[in-house]
Amino acid sequence: MGIACLDCLAVGPGVDLDRHAERVLWRGAMWLELSPRQYAGLRYLAEHRGHPVRAQDLGEAVWGAEAGHPARRAQTLVRRLRARLEEDPRQPRVILTVVGEGYLIPS
């Protein structure tokens, strides 16, 4: 029996973002608590679902324009999100990399 999510945004296969509680429902069976920055990054990517997001833009959305090295911070963020959300982080299905464009959550 699965867990219900009342205000969820579908992110990818088996991953739903609970906008009210700021957590992730994984495979309909388990809540994942993310750090505030991880949640913000995943939400930003989900809100741009179907469109590549540049690492620079993702980093600035999560840390602000004044933070140093936003693209590098975004790379680390995506690596950590993949480790939490993907069955195999080396072959991602939720957060893809589009070479030369950025990160993409497919629609």
C-alpha cells in the first residue's frame, strides 16, 4: 500500500515533490527528507521540467547570485540529489545532463 501525497509535483519515475511539507515521496512508499538546499534545487529543476537548466542558473537560484562558484555548487548538488533519488546514479533517469545545456528533468 502506497503513501498519499496531497500537494505533489511529479518529478520523475517514482519521485514526487511534496510542495507543502518540503519533502520527497520516493516510489510511493517512503518519504525522503532533503536538506533545504537539496529541496530548493530539486524544486527549481521540477518547475522547469522539460527544459534544460544551466548549472549557473541552478546555483544562483539555490544560493543566490552573490554566492561564489554557483555552477560548481550546482554540480555538487545534482550529484548528491542523484545519490538520493536514482536507482543507479551513474545512469540517471530523474535528473539528466544535457551536454552543453545543463540539467533536465524530462517531461
